[in-house]
Amino acid sequence: MAKQRVWDWAIVGSGFGGSVSALRLVEKGYRVVVLEKGRRFRPQDFPKSNWDLRRWMWRPKLGMRGLFKMTVFPHVTVLSGVGVGGGSLVYANTLPTPGSDFFEAPSWAHLGDWERELAPHYPTARRMLGATPYPGMTEADRALQAVARKRNLPFSQPDVAVYFGEPGKTVKDPYFGGEGPDRTGCTHCGGCMIGCRVGAKNTLDKNYLYLAEKRGLTIWAEHEVTAIRPLPESEGPGYRLEVTERGRVKRVLRARNVILSGGVLGTVELLLRMREDPAGLPLLSPRVGSFVRTNSEALLGVTSRRKDIDLSRGVAITSIVHTDAHSHIEPVRYPKGSSFFRILSAPHIQGGPLPVRLAQAVSAFARRPLDYLGAAFASRWAERTAVLLYMRTLEGHLDLKLGRAWAQGFVRGLTTRLAEGPAPLATIPEASELARDFAKEIDGVVQSLLTETVLGIPTTAHILGGACMGKDPDEGVINTDHAVFGYPGLFVIDGAAVSANPGVNPSLTITALAERAMTKIPAKA
């Protein structure tokens, strides 16, 4: 592309916010480019197991350019996706609509009637993402259902973004009247979160991005935006974006409008860096990096002693139990052979200061050494292990800032600090009780991640906020149309803009918010 070309819109990131924006803008007649730091994946490019670190994990300095990124901050470990399609490549397919608490949360209820505002956009998002009920019951579902019955709790199965045609059979586009790509029926292999090699998962490159490219969208994969600066007055309104290709070759492009959709970690870090840059975006709101939340997850692995069990069959998540209005638990699976997380497992404990945690871990191992050794070295580990994902909306408040932290290899980069409100927790008593009940159903051993047992650092796959809405720049970074205060033509449309805690997988909500935001943009004259 010629350096002097000015795009109508540049979109940084290709996840749920960026993909929606890309399709709707090209439909309105604009010239749009999407800049994605990750690579483009075909089904055969995904790893067969998560032991194939080069294809699975994102650590480009070590030659790993996969789709999964694990970032350890002082107060939380964040799991996220990288690649064309963003988080859709690694998420667990579930597409729940939040409860009324989300729409009525004080953090943004004063800005609008959000249940009414988003009501027409959730159905569109569900249709585009191919939401459908999971057609069956798995071993893990039956165990969780037994736990629910004993506790008199409601058991249900979520809608998921998967094509359930004849397993393994490829058919013409079943979703978009022949405009979409061919699809292959799900084989229930459990590989959703390491990349669907079958082609059944409804990732964004099979709906929003696919349709957008057919209409003229340009995608630059393996291009990371490192700076955004306003164009000089002589060049008119717009922004100059500095971009590196595979971390080496620097490019510059110009766009009249820019949408930041790089997820919380990408968008917030870029905004913080540009606020410090006198030639960047120094007038940004002081609220950048504030009101970051997690779904206060607890991740507990349960490895069965039974050698005949197979917990890997199904899609990533196939059932859910709500324990109250704020909390629920889901069993998660990985495919056969994907036992990488066994090396990060440790005895599950009840928490406390570091000496207490270590003493608890040593004591737990000493009481049941054969159980924990058996779980650590179990054959067919992925088939015999369910990861229980517990979420609730009562904790999980942090701020993001720039500083030195191990997340960036001890160079200056994004890090965390505790904020007002309850902090994320590495151990939640109700989650521990449910995991023990589940373990009884499958004759299993309960474990946690090393970062939780030893360091007391909780884990989240649903980090939100950091560029939230407000009535002015003293209250928020963006307005209710997702426009950044003080910088016309600059928008944030991704998880960073989510201004309350949905308490469930946020992918559908981010998609609905993006659909709404795009209705505010007029067609190109």
C-alpha cells in the first residue's frame, strides 16, 4: 500500500469488537483496514495438542506465534487469544446473555437504559455467531448434574457457537445463504480452546471477518500497532499509526478514524503509552486503566482415578449450574493428549499468606501423596481431567498502569495494582466445596494452578474494563457511543469498554455492544 493512502477506518485488533465493526463499516461503504498482531490460522494450522507450544502459545520472542497468551501480573493471571479472530479462536464457545444486574449496575445505569438499548442487538449477535444448544450430555455434565441435584440447584446446558451438522461432514455455508464458508460438523473432540481443526467452531473468521473480506475489508495479519498520534493540521483530521510487522519492519499508515479493539491488555496499554507521549494522546482521560474487573474466576482441575472415563468428549463447555444470582460453575475440557496444564498443577488449598499456603500445600501432599502423584502423572490426563470454572460478580476490581513487572519480562509495560472494591480471589470457599462434590462423582483429586496455590494469584479469561463509559472524561474514557473524549474519530470497542460486570462469558455482550456502536456511524456519503 502507498504510504500516502488515507484509510477511512483503521481497526486495531480482530476480536469480537473489531470484527463486528469491520463488517458493518464496509457495508456502509468505507475503506477499512484491520491490524492484527497475531497470525491468520487455517484449521490445519492449529496444534493437535497444547504440547505443541510453537503453534499453541503466544511468545513471539521465543519463536512461539500461536493463538493462546498467558500473562502473569502481580494480582491476576490473564488468559487471552491472539490471531485473526482474536479471542474467538480460544474461547469456550458459550454465548449467554447477562442478567438484569449487569444492565442496572451503578457503574453505567445512569448513562442509559442498557437492557432496552441492547435488546435488538443480542439477537443479531446470536444469529451472526451461530448460537445453538449443545445436543447431548457428557460424562462431566452427568457428574455436575448429580452435584446440582444433591444441592437442589438448577442445571442447564448453554448455547454455544458451534456447527452441529453431521460429524466430520463438510457442507456448503449453512448460515448466510451461501455467502459464508463451507462448514464441517462438530466431532465433539473437545479441541475448541486450542483451535478447532475440524472447522465446526463459529470463530469470527467464519462469519463477521469472512463476510467483511468479501465486501472489501483489508486485513494485515502479524502487524502490531505501537503508536497512535493525531495527524498534523496540514493533513486534515485523522491519525497516524505506527505499526511493526512481526516485531521488526516498521510501517506508517494514516486513517481518518481509528477503532481500538485489541482487548483489555492491548487497548489499555496502548492508551496509557499514548497518554504519556506528548505527541500522542496526552489529553486522554485520567480514568484510562481504571475499573478493570474479572469475573472473579476460580479454576480447579479434577483428575479422576478411573482409567475408563473420558471427560474430553464434547465441546469446551456443555453445562452450567447457577448457585445464586451472582455465581455459577461450568466444567471445561481439553482434547485427548492436551495435558500441558498438568505441569502447572498443585494441591488445592484454602488460601492465606504465602507461608500458610505453602504449609497447606505441603500438608495436603503429605496426607495424600499417592493421590497427587497419581494425578500429576496420570496416563490419558486430558481424558481424565475436568477443569471446573467458577465465576461470580462480587470481587475482581483492579487498575492497570505502566510499570515494571514480570508480565513484560521486567521491562516497562502493563502491570496491575489493587483498586477500590473487593480484589480478585485465588480461592473461593463455595468453588472449593463444589469441586470436592464433583470429585466424589468421578472419584477424582482436586488441584489448582501453581500460580494460585503458591503465589495466591487468581486466573481470569474474562478481563474487562480500563476504558469505560462516562458522562465526561473525569468519569470515563469514552462516551456512550464508544467515542474517546477529546479525540474525534477515535473509538474503543472491545472488552475494555464493557462498563459493568456481566458475570458470564462476555463475548456475546461485546458483540452486541459493537453492533449498537455501529448503528451510530452513518453510511459513507
